[in-house]
Amino acid sequence: MEYTFTLKYQLTPHDSDADALVERLGESGCDDALVGTGQPGRIALEFTREAASAEAAVRSALADVRRAVPSAKLIEVAPDMVGLTDVADIVGVSRQYMRKLMLAHPGSFPAPVHEGSASIWHLADVLIWLQAKGGYSPAPQVLQVAQVALQVNVAKEGQRLTPSAAKALRAHFASGPTSSAPPHRG
């Protein structure tokens, strides 16, 4: 199976030579990625990687990048955090239709990660909801990658919590995650 996803990194000043960076990435196994170096101090790699599973594809790409650029700091794995326009593009409907679905099902539509003038959702949560509503069947690879991206991003951010803070805060959440994420243990 082929899986498409993007890894975004923050670079150190030591890794500012884009040509050398691209060469090291290719040598470490990232020859299946388009490398974007447009923003100073950042790099984005859009992979189309063959693997037995989305998890295997993302993990192997993370390992390949770590080998090539050990000082790079992972910002996010995409697709994960999306707006309604992003979801609409992925599903093949209009943004207005996605908004209509969200407004028509306030009790069941996934809660956003950020709510404001531009709300953001985890793509996996919305795709699972759409699938359950019927009539929307995203490509299995898209849903699988979105689920893995969510897991990696949550794990990355979860490292910022102390174990005692994580345990204390869990008691304040009404319910667990709406995606297929396993409950946090610890």
C-alpha cells in the first residue's frame, strides 16, 4: 500500500544548507519525499511511502529523517489538524456542505481542537464521523494516515506533561477521545 503524509520539522541553524540537507535526506531513505524548504528554519517532507501499514510508513519516515537530521525537531505529522475547507477537499464536497453537516448535528459532530473564527478538528475524528453517518467513505489509506498522524502528534505533545499533571488532568475530562485512540495509561 502507498501512504501519503507530511512531516514538518524545525531546524537548527547548523542545518541551514538546504542542498546538503536534501542530499542527507535522500541518502537516509527519504528519496520518496518531496522536500520543501521555503520557510527559513523549517522543512516539510511530503512522503508517498509504500509500507504494510500507515503506522509502518510514518514510523519508518520518522526514523529516516532522524538519521539524516538528528537535531531536527518534529512540529507535526499531517494530515491531522484541519479546517472545514480541508475536510471538504478530502471528502469531495463543498465547505458550505461540511458547515451544514456540522451545524445540523451539533451533538454528534466531533468537537474541534480549537474553536474560533477558524475552528480546527482532528481529521481522523471527522472522517470517522462521516463514515458512521453513511454516504462518505474516505480512502482507507487517508483515514489510516490521519489516525496515525493524530497519535504521533498527541504523543509528541503529551511528552510535555509531567506524569502527575497528566494523571490529575485526566479526571477533568468528560470523556475520552472520539477517535480510535487508545486511552492513555500511566
